[in-house]
Amino acid sequence: MAILATKNIHAGYGGMNILNGIDMAIEAGEIGVIIGANGAGKSTSLKAIFGLLHVSEGSIELLGEDITNADPNLLVKMGMAFVPQEKNVFVSLTVQENLEMGAFLRRDNFQRTLDSVYHYFPDLKDKRYQPAGELSGGQRQMVAMGRALMIEPKVLLLDEPTAGLSPLYMNEIFERIVTINREGVGILMVEQNAKQALRIAHKGFVLAAGRNRFTDTGENLLNDPEVAKSFLGG
């Protein structure tokens, strides 16, 4: 059974559809990557899944339960976390305060989870008392991902996690995504660095005009001449 699945979802803004029937599914412990040209509906898909955008047609399931148009707070309680591309940290709070904010729905002792986040992102432990606004872009992205992990999610949605990062931090973020996934967290992410993302993906979804253009394993998509020519720069 898929841990997360969308079936023929339609959604958009101001009465105009951006998504025109998207189908995606990832199993527990898989990394799914969404790629495509600008305006294809990549980020819109994540927003629709996380209840930030009304789905007018189709359905979304989490662990076999229909979550179509569910409130984001409910989805967090069910084990889904979302890291948006922008404004994803509280710049005036320290790193540790940001992480603690991620556990606001928990009523148990989350120290073990906090230790786990610092294990994933050692840089953050060294800077835990520093305001997040003083960090580099790569370190801020680590804070945002770490905060999402504080709810111990079953599924993690990432919107352009390496956007604007240096090659060094980009590689580090990809490495952390693989590590987190190996711990059993299903991941669905939108990524502009398509080749690198497909190399770590179990499944890839190539969107065009709000529809699935290609759906296959990451390896097969990398080796598909048409995908390479149209979406991977040759």
C-alpha cells in the first residue's frame, strides 16, 4: 500500500487549474522526486497535498486514508510535514528555538528527537543558540528540515530544498535526505537540480502543463533520451 498517493487531482488559483489530473504514489521508505519546467505544477502539487490549496477534483490518501482538502494541522498530527521553499525559518529565534517550535503539537519529552536532528545536522548543534537569521542559506535549510523532523513524520514534503545553495551545501542536503529516508521517512520533493535528485530517487514524476508526462524509477528517467533532452539539459 502506498504511504502517500494522489489520484487525478485538479487544483489551481482563482478558478484556473494548474493541476489537470496528477497521479503520484510513494511507498513507505521511498524518495519521490517531482521535476518539470516552470509552471508545470510542481510546487502546486505539494501545496494541494498539504491542504494549502483546494483540490476541486480527485483524491489524496495518506496511509490509505482520504485526506483530500484536510486541514494542515490535522495532517501534521497524522504524520505529514512540509518544508516550503521560502520563509521556512523564524529568523529572530535561535536554532534550538526553531526546532522546539516544530514540536509544538507534542506532549511528550522530545529530547530524543532533538538529539536525532542534531545527529543529522551536526552544524546546527554548534550553532544552536545563534539566531537562525544569521545562518547561511544552507544552514537555514537544515533548520527548516530539522524543525519538520521534530514531529517524527511518516512523510516529509520538501519544496526545492537545494534552491540557491552552493554546490557544497546542495550535496550535503541531498546526503541528509538519503540518510533521513533510510531511517524510514517517506519523502516527496520538488527539485530544480533534476539530475542530482533523480540519482537518489526511487520514483520520479515529470510534470508538464499540470499532467504526468513521465512516471518511472529515477534511474530509468535519467536514462530516457526524451526526458534527458526535454528536462535534463541534454
